[in-house]
Amino acid sequence: MSNSLTILTFLPLLGALLVVLIPARKTVLLRAVGIVITLAALAFALGLAFQYDRAAGGLQYLEQRAWIPSLHIEYYLAADGLSLLLLVLAALVTPFALFALGDRSTKLGVGLILALETTLFGTFTALNFIHWFLYYELSLVPAFLLIRMGGSAKATAAATQFFIYTLFAGFAMLLGFLAIHQATGTFNLSELAGLAHKAKLGHALSAAFPGLPWINLLVFGGIFAGLAVKVPVVPFHTWLPDAYAEAPAPVSMLLTGLLSKMGVYGFLRLLIPLFPGLMQHLQLPLFGFALVTIIYSALAALGQKDLKRIVAYSSINHLGYCLLGLFAVTATLHGPVNDRAAAMNGVLLQIFNHGLTAAALFCFIGFIERRSGGLRGLNDFGGLRDAAPVLAGLMGIALFSSLGLPGLNGFAGEFLIFKGAFALAPLPSALAAIGLFVTAVFLLTLIERVFTGPLDAGWLTFPDLTVGERFTVAPAIALMFVLGICPQILIALFNQTVLHLLP
Amino acid sequence: MENIVIIAAVLVPLLPLLAAGLTAFLKREQRGLSASLVIGAQAIACAISFYLLLFAMVEDKGEPGIVRSFFNFSWLTFGHETLQLGLLLDPLSAGMAAMVSFVSLLIFIYSLGYMHEDRNFTRFFTFLGLFSGAMLGVVLSNSLLLTFVAWELVGLASYLLIGFWFHKPEAAAAAKKAFITTRVGDMGLLIGMFWLYKASGTLLFYDHGAGCLEQTALASMAKIGFCGMALSNVIALLIFCGAAGKSGQFPLHVWLPDAMEGPTPVSALIHAATMVAAGVYLVARVFPIFTATGPHSASLLAVAGIGAFTALFAALIAVAQVDIKRILAYSTVSQLGFMMLALGVGSVGAAMLHLLAHAFFKALLFLGAGSVIHGIHEEQDIRNMGGLWRKMPVTFMTYTVGMLALAGFPVLFSGFWSKDAILHAAHLWPVSQAPFYMAVAAAFLTAFYMTRQMAYVFFGDYRGNAAHPHESPDVMTIPLVLLAAAALLMSLPATPAWPWYEEFLAGKTPALELAALWEPGFLHIATTSLAIVFFGIGLGWLVYGRRALGDVDPLQAAAAPLYRALANRLYVDELYHATLVRPLRGVGYVMAWVDRQILAGIVRAVAWVSFLVSAISNGMDRFLINFGFDSSCDALREYGGGIASCEGGRVQGYLRVLCIGIVALLALVGWLLA
């Protein structure tokens, strides 16, 4: 039994403790520690991804120890292609955010970001529900405090809203799992998936709660609500634009790049394996949720005047495609395996690519905010490309990546999702294409208003990216090209896992 | 495909792309390096394209029919499936690649002069390289997916180049409009692509019998029905949506005239010669899907109808435009309509012939227009020109060649033969003669508006404000001369006597057959088109050539309302603005409002309700439930205080009580014993 996942998970926490010991005024040292630790975690995560036996797939790096046996709570960790994908993403975006934080690093900020990374690593590897839930909910604490670092009263309100909303949703999920535990006597997600596979889970639930004929739906609804808030699924999304807009940009990078992925991960790890039959049954409302999420958020983005809110709604839209792919897979349990694998592979690609691209976009908006003294309205600028051509060019690449331009990373995921989803569920997929169109409209409007036109007189001395800032975004931009041209790098990591995961 | 040919075919799109990638890292000052990298790469790509054309021409046939060499490679593996991309060399792609790389090269060289003073010269060549690489990718692709990828990159290059002078709000708006309008069509193409993938299990065009354009796939697609149509036709129509967007077909033509906000070399290369023809090329490429249910399939009917309508509609609008480039832009839309019409009536040969001929003479016209604009200091309004033939002889001569080719002037000019081929094909179409008559009318209008333009620009007296109109430098005029030569030479492989190009496309060995020129079918059409052209040029000269032109167009004086409607592009833009653009934006605002006020409002309401509930329960606790408890507590405390005072800690007190107690106890014991 290896300990690699435990070591990886607690490495950032160790860093956070180290940060606690360093005096607050030594900001350079604090930042250096944060960056070194997160880069070490990245190297570690990459190492695990490379060593992972792709041909075999399935769960590897297993760690299973008794924890609270009387409650069936174990310390149970393992990673498959899906976990590794998200571990690498988390390990990648965290140092990216630390670099973006730059000279505004504080003891509290660096420490909290490191602590957040631990909760993320934990969420993506824990396979006992209680163990998993602990990390899932604990992540709210550093996130809450980080959003509050935005400073304004609005930021505090947004942080509180975020915390209460997601905590409440978490309780709904917890109740669902307590009911499942009552019925089956286990919190082990692999065992539960095994039961569901043999169609025993539903019967067990019905048997355990004879007075409640709707128990399956109720439990499903609780878990769905818990995850839907996190993803988020419209209409459970209202905490998101406020949180993303009011948090400091590097924090928004973490929120959109990583925290929103916990929701989709939950769908893949918790909901779909446990309730495949029910989800097939409920395909109409589920497609409804996906389509509303995709189209509504795209249209809402079109109506925003704040750059951060535009990207926030665009994030909801992008995760909507993940939902479309997932629901297409669950709607067709006996459909052609290649189409289902295509959609599922697409979902995983989309998770990673969206994390990368949206984080980069928030990073760029952070750069703009620093130069404009906090202004970030759609109409506050004009012609910036003249004053800051490098910023305009690189952010343009990130925007076109978000738009799904072939050759950049965004395309491959969306292509595979639509390839699979269209074969499985043509009508919802064709309708979802409206979202692709509207995305182009609001992203090009953003470019038009901010970067083109005559240079606004107020911004004549708008400085271009510094060398440090260029190095901050260069790896992300390079990855957009690499993953756009050769998405097989990622698919090879999880294709086998996807075949295992298909319900 | 042989190895050397594979390498050659890969290099053709890759070299310009690599050059673009390298120049993206150059600084603004490294102008020479940027231009030489891109032009050098393009020159090599052009040479290789001609090598490929030669290869396609002399390739050992072995058997009759079209020889196709392709090279497929895997891009993705998901599930148990491998998705392949590939490159394809056949007469269609070889001819197109040679044209694209050649015209691109000439226009790149011309840009050296035209863009000489531009601040972002370095970046301009980066974008040109990106365009050329992507366009050659569209041409040489053997997979609809690769075509789509390159197609979108071409769209990006077009977006970047239309908006190249981004400080002009009109240019930025035009760039956005172009991208979004073509994306409407691309959504159709995208869905068509997924449907094709689903129906045929592959996106490769040719793959030893397993490709989506090959018999097995076509036969199965023709059999399945969808809403009363064969699936092949549904897919074909969806693909045509993309083609119509890119090739400016009605109703998606609105972006193309606005695209003239880009620098003139861009208008010439992208928005006249090559990219806008990509739609025509795409339809020609996937033509087997269109004809899967026969030569008069529903999808082809739509193509013919839209093509003929666009040809006539755009030609009408061109009559009343005053911007030299917009006239040419509407003429491009109209000519693309001709090509679509040819495809619709089943003649890929005529369509592609017209595409190639048009590429040369329209690039020539645009570069000529650029030379004029350059020579009179960025003036584009033809009412402010005039008499330029004296000042700009080379431009004038070459422009005349282009104009006559576009008008379809007989015999010497390539446009005559290609347009004739289209008219001929339309005439032979058994379904309806309407497209033929629409095309004839459009051909007449073409001759008319080009004569009008010539009269305004080159003849009469100079009416401009800029002093000293001058001829352009050699670096700009030499490409003009070369393109003029090409516009003339393209006649050679295009005549019915030696229909080299069409035979080459069809995989036949071309033969010289002079008798074909006297065939009654051909003669009939040729004389008709001859009459139209002379009538158009004659009428144009009558109206515009014989009088001094002022600000008021003679046509405007004669029929003001009609002229106004045409000058306003028949109000299509206004219609879209009112019915699509503003409603979409409005819906966006409504959604944003709903989000903030209603959905977030519900959350706020929940929060307020919880606050309210907690306030109420707080009150209940304090004043209702706790009331009795609190008061008994208070009473208890009071009495307790009294009792506690007994235990004040003073020993005397305790002793006193103790004494009293003992006395009392003794008294009690005594009383009991007694």
C-alpha cells in the first residue's frame, strides 16, 4: 500500500503550517514558500499521472485504513484517470493563482490558498463518503475567507452568501447519504456503486424506508441539489456571479478553475454511479436543467457590464456542456459505447480545459484591474490593444480558447461532448448549439469594447504586461495550444477510466 | 500516397502556419524579417503546390476516373474508436491549392508596398501567414473535421484582418459582424458534421471505400429518411448553411460588404479570391452527399435557388453603391451566387472554373482598386474620382482587363468562358429555367455596373480633393500585371474546344475539339451572353460615359426611390438589426435582470425570511416561552438572596445560630424525655 496520495494531500497543508511560522512582514519569503510548495505538489501530481497504469485504468494508489469502524467510516483514498486529471488541474491552477497574486501576497492569503489546495486534493481522492464530505465542506472555509479578502462590504456579503448557500446544499447531500447508510450500512463509494450496478441500491432504500415511497427520488434530489449548487446548475447559481466578481482575481481563478470542478466531479463520482437508472428515468428534466444552464447563462452573460461577471456567466455556460454530456450518457444506458465514451471523454476534457482557460481569463482581468485602479466595466475601456498589445494578444488567445476555436484547447472537449451527445440525444444537443453561438457574441463584444476602437484618452499610459506577468500566463497560453493541437495527451490518461465509469 | 507527396502536401499548409507562428514572437520593429519569413514560406508553399498540381496531372491513372491520393492519420482515440484526420490530393484540391497559394503570394508581395507605412506591418504578415496556412488546410483536407478546424481558423484570420485597423470602430464592428454572421452558418455546418459522423461513422472523405463520400456511406444516407427528406439531403443542407455563411449567400451575405473595412490586400485575397470561395469549394468537395439521391435532389434545388437569387440580388445592389470597394464586394457576392447556381444545377466543373477565373480577375480588380485608393490618398468614393486613366496607366490597363473579364467580355477574357459554362449548365437544367433567366439578368447588370464604375473612376474629369494622383510603385503594379495575365490565360483551359480544366476535374484526358465551338447548344448560349454583355456595357456607357458626372447619379435623378432602396442595400441590414440583433441584446439584458432581481431576489428573500423567523423566535423565546421561567428564576434569585444572607460568613452569626440550635435541641430532648 503506498502513501503517495496522503503525502500529496498534506503537502500543501504542511506548507500552510510553515507559512504560519513565518513573520507576516516577510512577504517575499511567504510567497516563495507558497510557490515552492505548490510547484512541488505539481511535480508530485504529474509524477503520479505519469506512473499511473493507463492501459489498466481503474483505481490505483489505493490506501484503505479503518478510521471510525463503528460508523463505517474509513480512511479510503485512491486515484483513477478522473482523479488524476483533477489533481493535475488543481496542482496547476494553484501556483498559477499564487503567481497572479504577485506582490499582493499576504501571510493569510498564501496560507489559505495552500490549505484550500489540500482540501481539493482530498476531495479528488477520498472514496468514503464521510471522508470525502469532510474535505468537500472544509474547502468552504478557506474559500470563504479568501473571497472576503476582496475587502469591500459586497465581498463580505458575497462570501457569506457563498458559504451559507453551499453549506446548506451540502446538508441536503449529507442527509441523502445518511439515508443511504441507513439502508446499506456503508459509506464506501466503490461498494455503493457496486450495489447500484446490480440494481440493489434502490431496493435497499425502499426496504429501509417502507413508509416513504419517494425515498429514491428524495435521496437523489438531495444529492443532486448539493452538487447542483456547486457546479452550478441554473437556477442554483446566484451565489456564483457575486462571489466571482467580488473576490480578488487570483481567488476567482481558484473558484472557477477548481471549486466549480468539485461539483462536476461529484456528479461523476457520486451521483451517476449510484443512480444511473433513476437518471435515465429523469432524462427530460435533466436535459432541461442542462439546456437552461447553457442558454440562460450565455444570454445572461450577454447582458452583463462587468468583465468578471461576463466570465462568471460564461463559466456557468461552459459547465453546462459538461452537464449535457453527462445527461446524454445517463439517458442512454444501453447506447453505443463509443458515442457514450466520446461524450464522457469530452466532459473530462472540458473540465480541464475550462479550468485552465477560465483561470487565465480571471488572471488577465486581474492584470487589467491593477492598472485601472479596480475598474473592470465593459464600457470603461476602449482601444487598449493600442496601449497594451501583448495583453490584448494573449488575452485574445484565452478568449478565443473560451469561444471554442479549433486549434486551441476549448474545442476538443466541446467537439467530443457534442459528437457523443448528438449521436445519443440529437435534439438537446442541437439546441445547446445556440449557447455556442451566443458565447461568440458576448466574447467578441468584450474584445470590441475593451481592446478595439480609438484608445480612450484616460488610458494613454496603460502599461503593457510586465515580464513577470508574461511569465505568469505563458505556461497557460502554451498549454492552450498544446492541448488544442494534441488533446490525446489528456485523453490517454483517462480513456480507460471513462470506460470503467460509464454507467 | 507516396512519401514525398505526403511530405509535400503536409508542408503546403504547414509552412505558412509556421511562419505565422514565428513572426508572432517578433517585435513591432522587425518588419523586414516578418515579411520575408512569411513571403518566403509562401513562395515555397506555392512552388510545392504547383508540384502537387503537376503530380495530380501526370499521375499514372491505370484505370479511368479520378485519381485520389490521400494520407490519413489518427488524432484522437476515445472509447474503442479512433478519429482520423487526413490530407487529400485530387484534381479538385490540387487546382484550388495552386490558385490559392499563387494569388496569396502575389498579394503578399503587393502588401509590401500597400502596407509599407502601417505601424503594425509585422503583425499584418503574421495574420496573412495564418490565413494562407488555414486556407490551404481547408483545400487539402481529407476530413470534414479538419476542414472545419481550418475553416474556423480562416474565419479567425478574416476577423483579425478585417479588424486590422482596430482603432476605427467601423472596422472593429465589421470584424465582429463577419465572425458572428458566418458563425450562424457554422452552427449548421457543425450540426451537419455531427450528423454525418453519426450516420456514416467517419468524417474522412475518402478511406478506401469506408469514407463518408464513398458508395457505402452515401447509399445508407440516401435510404434513411428524416421529416420526409433523405438524410443525405438534410446533412447536405446543413453543410450548405456553413458554405452560405462563408460565401456570402443570401441571407447571410451582410457581412461581406462590411468586410471591406479591412486593408485592400485583405479584401482582394480573403474577401474576393480565396476565403469567400471556400463555401463553393466545400460544396464541390462534399458534392457526392448532395447527389446521393440523384442529380436533382432537394438539397441541390436549394443551392441553385439561393445561388441564382443571390447573383441577381447582389448585382442589383451593386448598381447603386458609390464606394469603389463595396461595388466590388457586392459583385463578389453576386459572382459567388453564380458559382452556387452552377453547383446547384449539377456542374461542379463550371462552378470551379468560374471560381478559379474569378479569383484571378477579382483579386486583380481589388488590387487595382487598392492602387487607385493608394494613389489618391485613401479616397474610396467613386464620385470623387474620375479621369484617372491618364494618371495611372498601368492600373487603368490592368483594371480594364479585370473589368472585361468580370463583365464576361467575349473570347479573350476568362470570365466569358466560365460564365458561359454556368449559363449553359443552367439552361440545360431540366427542373426550371428560372435560375437561367435570373443569371442572365445578373450578367447584364454586372456588365452595366462595371461600366458605371469604370466611367466614374477612370474617365471624365478628375473630381477629387487630393492633389497629385499618382501611379503606384512597382511592387504593387507588377502583381497587377501578373494577375491580368492570369485573367487572360485562364481562358485557355476553359473553352469548350479544349475544356482542359473540366476534363481534368472529371478525371478524363482532355482533347482538343474545335468543333465544339460551333455546336448549336454552345452557340446559342454564347450569342445570348454576347448580346447581354454588349447591351450592359452599351447601356452603361450611354448613361454614364457621355456626360460629366457629379454627386447625383443619373440613375438617382431618373428613379430616386429605387436608387435609394438599392443604395441602402435593400434594407437587409436594418431588418436584421431590428429583428435579430436588438432582440438578442434585449433578451440578454432581460436575462441579466431576471438573474439579479428575480433569481437572486428569491435567494435574498429566503435570507430575509430566515432573518425574520430568527427574529420572531428570538422574541418568542424572550417574551413568551421564557417569560415564566425567567420570572421564577428571578423569584428564586430573590429568595436565594435572602437565604444566602444567612450565610454571610460571619462566625459570630453562625455561633449564634448554633447556640440557639443547641438550646432548642436540648429543650426538645428534655421535653421528649419528660
